[in-house]
Amino acid sequence: MYGRLGPPGASLAALALCCACTRAAAPARIAQNAFAAGAVGDLVRQPSPGAEGCHLDGNYVTLDHEDADAPAVVLIENYVGADWGGRFVAWADGAALFDPVVDAPTDTRTTTLAPAGVERLRAAVAAQLLGHEPYLRTARIDHAPETTLIVRDGAGWRVARVFGVGRQDVLAPPAPAPRPSWLDPPPAWFAAAFRLALRAFPKHGRTYVPYAYRLELFTDPPPPPGVHGFPQDYGAPMAWPGELPAPPPSQDPRQCDLTTQATELEAVPCRYRVDHGRAPAARRLIAAMHDDRGRLRPVVHASQPWLLKFDARYPGQDTISHIARCIEDLASRSP
């Protein structure tokens, strides 16, 4: 549920977009499992979601390994990559996250739902998805809304992703407009499942304090001779904080070049995890990373200046990213 930098050469102001954090409390399900920070060592690399260890039977996904705290229901609207965790995420005990506005990743809210209501929603959506395709297209164009549903079902997950369907396609307006020739109607089973999730969508909540983070490192080397661009205006460098693990000595800065960074679905050696126990230290660094003019400050470790981007993570998001990658691989093979 958290935005990317955009095309190579995009303004580094975008690095700040994922970093808005406030101080509201989270439901117990999201705040639990804290652990002592322990000794500060090197950062631990964030695994890139891959298709290995994922098994697809129709639209039923099982994983060789999954997080114990994975959510029960995930609705992803305007899906843009395997690491966008979702617009509405609910756990079996009633904890929930949601984004009040589509594509507003810095405005994530948290609330508590009735566990029985989450279970009814999970069971009803799973029943609607049973026996149908995991991926299909209703739009014959390159850019269109896309919606993904992922729900726990026994030992695995029921999944459905439809390219060409947004909420406006399942919530009928008073006077439906004529459907364009390149757009097929949404499948009835998917529209029914989507409406179930939208009816359960929370309306009110508190600002979400991220449970954990993914940290991505970037470097901004000078352009090659003869190549001219627009130099970025950075703030004064700051030292890497002692309370946060640092990049390991093996991290090659050349792998993290801002202009040649890998896509969302490729293995990225410059992404690291900042687990729950280190999240407060990450928030303090986020607050210090911009000067009074709003300029991004490079953070220096072992004489190497790094540009940092923090993406909020929720409990069990690695499992959802893994499932989404399975569907992404299927979609890439579909005509």
C-alpha cells in the first residue's frame, strides 16, 4: 500500500511521501509481538517476493512458508506492485488497516472490527471466489483499474485479481453510462465478492503508526562525462544514527544507483527490513531526514552517503506480497 519512486530521474521529494508517521495507538493485534532491540548490528536484507515456494491450484494458493500473523482478508484497489499491501486489511481478531482515499498511502488508518464480522466476511468472500479464475482481464487497454482480493481459506488462500474492474464498476450509479466497447462487464462472482468487501470497509479510524518498515537505500552518483542533467538540491549530510542498524560492509553502492534501480518485482539488493523493535528508531530518523527547507539529507555511513526511503509494513505483509507475486507471475503469462 505504499508508493514507489516513479520513473528514473523522478524528484527525490518523492522519497518523503512514504514517511509520514503520527503517534496514534494501534489495535493490540498490530502492536503486539514487540521485542527488545538488542545490539545494533547490520541491517537484515528484505527478501524479494518470488514465485518459489508458492503453489497454485485454480485460485487456491498454498505457501511453503508463511507469516504466523498474516491477515485474514485483503482488498487491494488500483494494484501497482507486489509490495503494495492493500487498501483494506483485516485480521481474524478484528484489527484492521484501511486507506480512506484510493492511492493515498500516507493516510492509512487503523481500527478494530468485530472478530465475528471479519470471519463472516472472510467466509463469504472465499465462497464467492471458489472455483473461479485467479486472474482475468475485462479491459482491452493497457491502463485500467485493477482489484485484487486475497482471503484465508483453510490452510491456504483464495485469490482473485481482475484487470479492468474498480469500485465504480460494481457500485452501480443511478444512471449507468454506456459501457465502452473495450470493456467487458465484471464477472458476477467477482463483483459480488468485491461488494462484500466494500460493505465491510471501515469508515472511521485512527492514524496508523507503522508496525515495521522496509528501508531502501539509494545512491546518486555524478553523471558520466558528457551527460548533463538537473542536479538535486540536498540538505546537509547527517551521520547514520547509532540506534539503527547500518548497511552491511558487503553492500555495493553501485547496486543502489537511483537512476538504474530494479523494478518492483525484480530482486533488489538494496532493500532491508526494519522490524517492529526498531520502528521507533526509524521514525526518529524519518523526522530528521529533511532540513527546514524540506530538502532530503543524505545519511552517511562508513564515508558513503545514502538516500533513504522508508515504506511502512504491517504484520504478515511478506506473506501477502508472496501471494501477490504468484498472481503477478500468472498474469505475466496470460495473453
